[in-house]
Amino acid sequence: MPEYENLLLLATVVRILIPLLFPFPDLQAQSTYFAGALAGVSTLSADGQTQIDSTRAAASSYKPFNGPAANLFAGVHLTNYLSLQGNYVFNRNAITMSAIDGANVYQQSRASRQHAIVADALLYFRPRSSGVRPYLSAGLGAVHLASAGDPAGVLRGSPALPPPRFSSTAAGFRVAVGIDIRMASKIFFRYSFSETIRANEFSRRLTPRGVRNLANFQNLFGFGISF
């Protein structure tokens, strides 16, 4: 399965890089590797813009809908309280884009997907010996967004429509709060609530153009294993 292959790849990369980046015997002696998978719900931020002057009144917006999300992760505990983690993150959301410019009006339904590779640092508030470990995390990565729209839509007049298909790859900044709960000696349950911010391709395609970044909020639940 592609997800299983991605998980094995992340674990292999972590195993290779950690000894190279942190070649200190004491640090390596404390390291414990882990990997897992999460699934849940993705919610995107909305945006809109209004322009009114003596000759023109125009407004545009997009409305996102909740969709499925998944997160494959693998990492290493460097100390009792600090860990590094690599992630593959996916989400799918429906979007409705619309605009009014005088007599020109459109409303268009679109599908969107995001794929992200993110490296996180996790700060735990309890040691590894604890069965319940809340954490904060922050990281950077690359986020690819692709969207395809219904060519028919709802039209009146000659509005400026977004392209039928568009995509972009941009840097993303992710922050999360979460908790790991030990279920067995090497198995743990994880809950995570994260926000990833990147440049907003939907806002860029609006007329008038939107101004906000795109925020992707994810509520995720799943399991991990230590090895």
C-alpha cells in the first residue's frame, strides 16, 4: 500500500539522519524511534473581498467544507522532553467560489486536495516514562495544493472565472497541540489538533482578489508504535 511504503520511507530517513545530525553517544543512547498514522477531519479557512467606489461594486468569496485528512508520521525521541518528527499529511476539501461584479455573477463548485511533507519539533511536558504525555509542536515543510472546478457552475453575464484547474506548491508552517497515551508497552494512542498556514491559491484566484493566507485546521486521532 502507498501509505505503508511512505511510512517505511520516513522511518528509514529518520534512522539514517539522526546519527549524522546528532553524533553524540549520550544523545543516541536516549533515542527511541516511533511511527504511526492518524486520520480525522480537515477544515480550511474562508476568505472574501469587497470593492466599492463611485463606478463599481464588486464582491468575491470562497466557502470551504470539511473533508477527510490523514497524517503518517515517524520520528525519534532525542531526550525525555524533545522529539523530532517527519510527516506526510493529506486532506481533501470541497470549495464553493463566487463573485459579483455589477451584472456579472458566478458560483462554482470545486474539489481540492493538499499533500504536505513537514518536519516537526515536539516539546513534551512529561517524561517518556509517563503514560500520558501532552505536547506542543512546530515545523516547516512544503504543501502542494491542486483544485479542479465544475466548468458549468452558475453564470450570469461575463464574469472573470477562475481557471478550470490550478495548482501550486508553497512553504507551510505547522503548529500543533496533542497528547500521547500509552496503550501497551510499545503502542500509544495519539490525538492532535494542528494548524498549517501557507499562501492562499484560492484567494489569488478571486476577483476581487482575497488577502488572507490559507489555514488548514486538522483534528486527528490514531495510533503509533515505538521501536
